Amino acid sequence: MQYFSTKERSAAVSFKEALFKGLAPDGGLYLPESIPEFDLDFFNSGLSYPELACEMIDPYVSGDISTAELAKITKSAFTFDIPLIFLNDKLGVLELFHGPTLAFKDFAARFMARCMEHLLYDEITVLVATSGDTGSAVANGFFGLKDIRVVILYPSKRVSPIQEKQLTTLGNNISALEVEGSFDDCQRMVKEAFLDENLREQRALSSANSINIARLLPQFVYYAWAWKQVSNGDSVVFSVPSGNFGNINAGILAKRMGLPVKKFIAATNANDVFPKYLQSGKIKPQPSKHTISNAMDVGKPSNLDRILKLYNQDVSALQKELTSWSFSDNETRSSIHNTKDSFNYIIDPHTAVGLLGLNTYRRENGTDFTGIVLATAHPGKFADVIEPIISEKVPMPERLQESMSKEKHATMIPNQYSSLKEYLLET
């Protein structure tokens, strides 16, 4: 499989090159030159999750990773449960938070780390901008890997205390930079590093953000896993809490691969660039707003470039398959409260936004479908937000308790690219 840049000013590359480059030389994001298709019998098959992942990802890595090696990677990466919890007969919650760091980012981080370890040809520095869960998942997934150094940029005072501890306490080959600014600043600095030829002559760089195509490949698998558990043959609508839009981008790829999906809902918080785009047809990036669903606090989502390319910049074609709304913190709090009250089920703020999106879609389009909300993080990671809302303690997994007892190690830097470059060259 070859990969092309969304800007189409760079040569196509192999999966291996796309994996290690992260961002194309022209500043674009990589997309596969073709999308393989599967029939319904495949999606209805009795494959285990690692087997399903191997079959779906195999065409995308062919030429660089053999099917046998890929099977080892998926078996090693996906060792945790992915339950679909039905709150009623038309509402399912896909719990994607049973990995090591209790967030859906574990799927991508563990897969990517194993691909890099398998294909690594020299020492490399992996740059990561995080608004919360990406950093901790990447830190855990890459921890201790020989010849791979990970540098994580996160916005100061804009991640939860638990998220911060998870990404700043490992040490070893993992370093954390606390940036005086927003996630958008962190993401901008990482992109500038990739476009700095002087830096790249001195340091081999890659990225573990969703700008890296290897982040998306394992994410389309759980859409298929959820779909085949809807046993009544009902139409399926997926509601996806959306920030940088990598997760829903993977869902779009799954549909292009043949998965029957009635509609995607991109549910956002107050950072509403995408809902406004669907209304106006114009992308207007804005400074990110701080919310209680902080992992989605993105004012300039990177993966919109991929989505727009997949739909040939045709907003009307995109509207047929995807809809989007934004929700306030107060609406998010109400969603958390009402879900606990109605179903005795605790959800985190991001999942709450996803549920709001699904409920809005039902009001406008009826109920003749099964709705699946992607639950992206364990509620224990946001206990400080949730407990005042539901007036009870949120169960705290032991691994989160262990993280909170560790000492934070992070270097504070201003939100200027020169500071990042200086750090990379001096350490």
C-alpha cells in the first residue's frame, strides 16, 4: 500500500515511510491510495478481536509487515476487553477504556509502538501533542522501547490531574513538556518541528498524534466489532465524541471498507469548528476553549484535512453521512447526571457529549435504529468533575490510584517553537 499527502505536493510513500515520517514533507497528512473493501460475510464472521484487526489492517501494511508478523502485533496489542454495554434495546455504549491507561487511545498507541519497534532502523524521537489521553497512552505504549525517545507536549493546567500524572511519572525514555498555552499551541509546535529541515537533519522525528496514519488503522476495527454485536440486523448510528477528529475519521474509513453504517454523529463540546463547517461550508479555526471534556478542546482539528479530502471538499456529500452538534459544559453535566439517574451507569464527560449527540439525532430523526456511543475514557479519570454531579464516589481503578501516588516530572516551556527546538537539540 502506498500513501499520498492530502496536499498532494509530496511523493507517495510506503506504510513504513508514512509511519516514521508522521507528517508529509509538504505539511499534508497521509491517506492510503486505495481503500480495500470487505463483504458482509466478513463483518459477520466469528473472528476474535485480534484476528479481525489483522484481517482489516493487513492490506494497509502489506509490503512492510507480513501477515504473520501483523498477527503477532495485533495479538500483543489488543489484550483487553471491548464490551458493548446496552443501556436499553436501542442504546449501546462501546467501552473503549479497558486498556492500560483506561482510554481509547490505548488501541492506537499500543499498535503503533509495536509497528515502530518491528520496523525501526535507527534511533528516533517521537513527538506527541496531547490534550489529555493521547499522552498517557503513548507514554505507556512506548515505555522502555529501545532506541525510541518520546517527548510529550501538554497544555499547562488544561489536563486532568490523573492524566497529568499518567504522562509525567514514567521517566526512562519518556519526557514531558508542560507548555504555557493550549493544545493548539502544542500541536502547532509539533507540526513546526516536522517542517524544520535543520532540526530533522540532526534528529530523526516521528509523531504519535493522529496526524500519523498508523494511529487511525487500529481505530476502524472497533467499529466493525461493535456493529457485529448488534444481532437484530438493525441500522446502526455511531455517535463519536470528537476533538481532533481522528476517531471519527477511522469510522469513515470503516464505512468505505464496507461496514454498513446509517450515520455518524460528530459530537463536540464548545469547540464547534466542525458543526459550523457543516452549516456554512467554511472552515474557520478558532482559539480552543477550555471545557470539562478537555481531551476535545481543539480549535483547529488536524484530521479535518483527511475528512475533506475523502469527500473531495464536497460538504453536501459529507452531510449525507455525517452530522454534528456542539454542547455546553452544563449540558454535559446534565448528561452525566441523567445517565446515572436513568440507567445507574456512570459516564465520563467525553462520553456524555457523545450521548448528547445521539439524543439530539433521535429527536430529529426518530428511533428506528440502534445507537452506539463510543465511550472514550474511564469515568475514574474525571472523578473530580463527575462526583459533584452524581453526589457519590466514582470507583477508582487501582492503576489510577497508583499513578496519583507517583512524583510528576515535567519541564515547563513557553508556547514558542524555538523553545521546543532548543530542548530537542540539547537533551
